[in-house]
Amino acid sequence: MLQRSREQGVKLNPDKSIICATEVSYFGHLITKDGIKPDPAKIKAVRDMEPPKDKGELETILGMVNYLSKFAPLLSDINAPLRQLLKESSEFVWDAQHDRAFQKMKDLITREPGPVLAYYDPSKELRLQVDASKYGLGATLLQEGKPIGYASRSLTDSEVNYAQIEKELYAILFGCRRFHQYVYGRHIIVESDHKPLESILRKPLTAAPPGCKE
């Protein structure tokens, strides 16, 4: 790197340089020899969070947690009850279901051993695991069984009414879009636990349900 910097005329400040370090903190992430981990300071902040008292505090909390969502599988399913409280039509009334969702969300982010994301290797096979629940979509990108990243999102009010097979196919589309920088132009293996997808993918596009033609 030093040689390339010299060749390109890039100047480095020696006082701000760290040489031969085994890990470096970078924008809320810990870059290590084993992979990418969430910054311990971010994890501690989540662990120490108290339940919110209003919508403003809840929005701040969910924003902080969302920053770490790449380390948290199916996060959108877990915090769905909390996000419902942010709707304009919803009154902020915190009850037992919100306490459970809040604690589950914290446990997922702060679990031990902590999550480690593998570094992407363009020479290795890619697998995209997807799933759809009643209210959300989830996707995991893997190489050699190790996660490169997790992604999830809640379904909109109209998407919740999709047939389950449409949701499962939509989960594939969601995963490909979320991880487009890795999967674009590549052959990948898609894994889903929804058996009916095999038959629908063999049919012509005109025979697919309307919600699947996108």
C-alpha cells in the first residue's frame, strides 16, 4: 500500500498512521484479520439503552440499531412492534409486547460471541439465503458458509397482503437488490425453504402471479 501511495502521489501523515495493527476501528466497524465486527462502543451503547419514553427517542434508538443491521439476521421481524409505534396513526403506548421486542432486539445485537462478517472474495462461490415471514423479508449472503452480510426489511401494508409464494419470491428480489454490488453479473446459488418456488420458476413469466412479475 505504501508503494502504491508513493506511485500515485498520495501523501500519508505518519502521526495518523497505524502500522502492523491486527484490528482498526473504522466508521462504527472493527476491521480485523478474522473479518468485520461491530465496534464494541456501538455494542455497549445498545446494551445500555433504556426503553424509550416517546416516539422521538424510539426513532433515535431504531436509527442506531439499523446502523448495525448488517450484523443482525431478521432484525425487521424482531423490531416490527416497535416500528408500528412510529406510525402517524399510532399513539405511543408502551406495553409488554414492546418490552419483549426491545429486549430481543438488544439481545440480537449484543449476543456473544459477537457477529463476524467474512471478507468478500470474488473468486469464491456465492450463496444467497432468503426467507419471508408474515411481516418481513430477510436475506443472508454467504461464502463457504460464512456470512458476508445480513439484510432485512418490513413489508408495507399492501405487501403484507401478498400471497406467501409472492413474498418468498419477493425476498429473492430483495436479497439481489440489497447485495447487488456482490451478485450483479455473477452466477449465484439461491436457497429458500419455500418448495413451491421450484414449480413457479419453471413456468413462463405470463403464468406467474401478478405480484411476482416485477
